[in-house]
Amino acid sequence: MATEQQSIPAGRASRITALAGAGAKVGVNYLRHYGKRAVGAQVDSEELDEANAGAIYDTFSKLKGGPLKFAQMLSIDRNILPEAYRKQFAQAQYSAPPLSYPLVVRTFKREFGREPLAIFDTFTQSAMHGASIGQVHRATIGNQRFAVKVQYPGVADSLDSDLAVVKPVALQILGLKSGEVGPYFQEVRERLLEETNYTLELERSIALSEATADQIKGIRFPRYYSEYSNRRVLTMDWIDGQPLDRYAADEADQDRRNAVAQAIWDFYHFQIHHLKQFHADPHPGNFLVDDEGQVVVLDFGCTKQIGDDFHRDYFRFLDPEVVEDEAAFIEALETLEIISPDDLPRDRELIIESAKRGTQLLGKPFHEGSFDFADESYMESIFEMGDEQRRNHDFREVRPARGSADSIYLNRAYFGLYSLMGLLKAKIEARRDVV
């Protein structure tokens, strides 16, 4: 765990100053890079990316809230960022610098009117985990153990000003276009408004856990405690287990890996196809594997509801007849507003060609049924496709603001899900629960 923060920069001016400092560091890195190149020295662009990514992440992690959540979301989508940025930003998933204990006590006094040790028998002064919105402490009452998530002070209040400050930094420092990051910022705002409301998260956690618990083999959920929760504090069972990426890094038996992966796959598809409301934050830090090989699902702060019509239109692309029929495929793209009658012929052709390639590639597990994500060439082909699109000037010019916002949430969920399957190098039955 990183060194504890004693405070979070508050107020628009101090947060702008912090981001300006990150920009200055990036500027110095560029000067050094191009200075070396000017005198004929060998330079490494990846080294430059790593230095810049480190400077930006360090600032985002101290600001927390919107900036750190933005970094976390971008880290999941390998198609947006160079690898050095993605690796740095992935730390936002569960290893952000924690806040000091006095700030936690202050939150408890404001929300409960009491300190943590007036409610629990024990309460760890140091956070066990830290992420973008809050940090987790371990507590006990008698023999019962709890995970207590405490929201960082000021996250909800500074949301809009944070995103207004971060957007130009993302455009200038990360080299992104306004149309590319616009949907991400809107999603961050909508999901953050929900994620900063722990009362809403409590309700969703209980409802989705109960609706899913008896339906999916190999999945379990913590129990949540409304009496020890409110809008800024959320209390649940403490469950021992390995975060999914650490489990995947161990020499676990492949059959057990396959079972873990199948449970996660089935969990997502039950929620998407039956509940039509799903866990929309599929990064490794939100899943534990316990000693019995069961998957513990954490954090329902970020969920997404989809309507019946959108569900039908989106999953038409899994029908081989639609993909193979040019007219049907174009109609499906128009229905989801991925192409429009106003598109220039060249742009329209580029989008259709890219969409067909992506649909065939990403639909492959469903078409084959039994699919082995240990095939590194498959995962690399997905990443290469994303890299090609990111580097293709023509594609980036026509890419912004296409499709419904619901597509963003589902695409992100599937990209995260595929990444988890690849992380586990698992063989799964992919056709389960697909309509």
C-alpha cells in the first residue's frame, strides 16, 4: 500500500494547479526527449510514454474522484491508450494511495455522529485497499468480520468541476480527440453520480446479489449491512480471497481456472440477458477467488440497465445471417446509429468495413461455442485491431460520438470480460444464456 495522503486538494483552483503541475512535468519530459534526438542520441518513445504516464497518474491518484475514475476506465479499453498509459492507469483499480485515518474518522463523525471504534470493536487505521472513489478498512464486531468502504471526502461535490478540469488535460497531454473522450466523460459523470451514492449501491448490491446468487454456479457475494451503511459508508462481509489478477498469476490448475472463468462468464450473461442490468466495472480488482475456487463479486456501484429494444438490436450482431447479409448488417448498424444517412460515402464504407471485421472477430467465441481464450493470437488480434484503429487518422476522424450510450457500457463490459478470460487463459462454453 502506498504512503497515506493527509489531504485531498480541494477547490477548483488547487485542483487546476495540481493538473498544471502534471502538465509541466510532461513538458519537461518532451523537452528532454526531443533534446536527445536533436543531438543524435538514441531515444525510446516507450520510455517517454512511461515517464508521462507516471506523472499524470501520480496527479490523478492524489486528486481521486473523477480524474482517478477516468484513468481506471481508460485502462480497461486498450483501444484508446498506448500500453504505457494503460499499465499505469490500471493501478486505479485497487491500489490508489489511501487517505490517513483522521480523514476517515472525520467522515464517520459527519455521517454517523460517532467514530469507527464507537460502532465496531476493531477497525484498521490503515486502509486494506484503495481505489478511485473510496477505500476499504477491515472491522470486527465479536467474531464477525466486515469490509467497510469509506468514500473519499469531497468526491461527490467536486465531480463536475473535476471533469471540466480533466478533459482539456486528456485532450492535450494524452493526444486524444474531443469526440473520442466525450462519451467517456459523460459515462464517468453518470456512473460517478451513482457510485458516490452508497445508499443506492447498497440497494443495488442486495437486489442483484439476491437475483443472481442461486442462478450461477461458482459465484458468491458478500452480505451487506444497512445498519452500518449510509450515503458515504458501505459495510459488507469481509471475505478472504485473491484478486483475480493475482490468482491468474499463480500456478493454479487449469481446470480450476476454467471453472473460475466459466462462473464469471455465466454471471455476466445471466445479468445481461435475463436481468438486463449488469455489473459494469469488469476489472480484476472487483473479483476475488476464495480457497474453494468460488468467485466473490465485489462492488455494484457501477451498474447499467438496458432496455428490451436495445438488447434485441445489439445482439442481432451475433446472428451469422445478419453478419453475412450485407443489407441486414447495414440495417443493424443504422438501427444502433453507428452509421447514418449523412455519412460521406468514404466514411460510411470505412465504418461498415471496420464494424464487420470487429463483429466477426469479437463474435468468434459465440459462434464456436467451446472457446479457448488461452489462444494468445486471438487476444492479440483484438488488441492489434484496436491499435490499428487508434493509429488510423481516417478512422479517428469519423469515429467520435457514434451509437447509443448503451453501446458504450456493453462494449466496455465485453472488452473487460474478454480481458478477464484472456488473463485466466481459460477454455469456456461461450454459448450459454445467449439469446
